[in-house]
Amino acid sequence: MQRRRTTLRALAAAVLLTAARPALAHAEIETVDPPRDALLDVAPLRIRLVFGEPVETRFSLFKVYPLASASLGPADLVDPDFLRLNGLAAALVPGALSARDDADVRVDRGLIDTADRSADVTVALAPDLPVGAYVVMWRVLAIDGHTTQGHAVFVVRAPAQGEAE
Amino acid sequence: MNRTSSIFARLALSLLSSSLLGLALAHELRVVGAEGGTQYEIVVGMLNEPVFTEVRTGLDLTIRSVAEGRPVEGLETSLEVTITAPGGQTRTLQVRPRYGAPGAYTDDYILTEPGTYDIRVRGFIGDLEVDETFPREVADGHDLRFP
């Protein structure tokens, strides 16, 4: 009887631990490539996002917008203050993730080489992105049923004076 | 001192302790941004206040827009938060959003020295630059130890 109780307790603990694990993890972003706050000489053709657990890609949202702001000047694209760019991005993201019919703004071109459930997501970009700051944003549904969202900024920089041609 | 005075003295002491405890428990709220423009509330404290040394605690930062009372999300990459110990050592926190609490951010730490810690929040909320320092008191956990 005592042994059975111990076994039952161990089983109950195992079930609780297993059940608790997904709730503790969610689908937090682990890697963004190009990395957060990258200053790039050449525009990327794709963005790779790696999450801590698989996401339901069909029920998740991935968008890339140019970071347009009247307060951004050419100097911001040569020697960017990424805290500031991320502040502007944070203001942009909620509206952008909710927006429909925004194909004319978006510079992403859908997912490539990505399964319906995957922790590794690749987003294609429009070719030849012009110089500018860009915001990669996501709202993902994890396989544990929880949604998380986030964003990352990268800059395709303008060549410094004397560097071009 | 007669019995009535003693009761009043104890009551007064109790009320004083409660108000002091209330202060120690309260997070600090500041409004940033110019009047007439976009303003935000920054609320800073620590988890599980009052905080004692050698106990796991952490940053408890919440940001809301004043006009709409709306939580501001996505600031984990636009704010740099540091904590400076009474001895002057500074650590940059790895701020992350608190799941299920929009506009709330945290990071974990265990403080080892009693005294006043400065939490500095620097960076941008939208286009607004902020740089605010919040002093927080941490008590000596040694007194709580038993046996």
C-alpha cells in the first residue's frame, strides 16, 4: 500500500511537471538573423526566426515594415541609435500587426521552407530593399496555445561619404 | 503611564509602522513627457516588496500611456535598465516582458547587500527619450533567518 502511494505521488508529480513545462516556456524568440540591431551594408533576402518551442505557423503572423518616421534623418541610417529605433518600432508594431490590406507597406514576401509547426521560421523579403530601417515583427501561437509577440530592428545603411562607388 | 495612555501609545506606534511599511511596499510612479504632448506613466518597484537580501526578487517595471491608460508593449529593446548597488556596482538587466501582463517588464536578481539600490530606466518610449532613476530600499534578510 505504501509503495503504491509513493508510486502514485511520483506519477502525479511527473504529470504536474510535464503539464507545467509548456506554460513556463511559451514561444519566446531565441535567435533573429540578421541579428537584432544589425547594421547591414547589403540588404538581406530573408529573415530567420528561431523560437524556444514550435509555433503554429498558419495561425501566426510575421511582417516586415520599413520604419518610417518624420523624425528619422539620413544620419540615423549611418550611425543609428538603436534604442531610439526600437522605441519607434514599439510604437509601430501594435497597429501594424493588427493592420489588414497593408500589402503596399509590407516588404516581406511570405514564409519559405517552413513547416506548419516549426520553431524555425524563415521569412522572405522583397529583393533590393532600399537603404532604411526595418522592423521585423511577429505574433505567434505556440503549440502550448499561448501567444507571444515581439519585434527586431535592422538597418540597411547608407554608405558613408567617400565609401560609395 | 496609565493603561489608557499605554494603549494609545501602542496604537500610534502601530499606525506609524503601518504607514512606514506602506511606503516601503509602494512602487514609485512618475509621469514622463511634456504636458500637452504624449505622456507616459513609468511605475518602478521590485517583485515581492518589501525586499530583503538573499531572497530572489526582480525588476517590476510597468509603462502605460497617460491619455489612454493603455499598456505600452515592446519596450524591452528600447529601454536599458541598470541597477546600482549601495556599494556602487552596476548591472545591466536583461529586461523581458512579463507574460500575461501587457506593458510590464521584469528581470530576476538576488540582492546581497542591504541599503539603497538605484534602478535607472534609460532609452525611448516611442520617440520620447527617458532617463529616470528610482531609488529602492532593501532590508537585511539576516534578521528573518530562523533557526
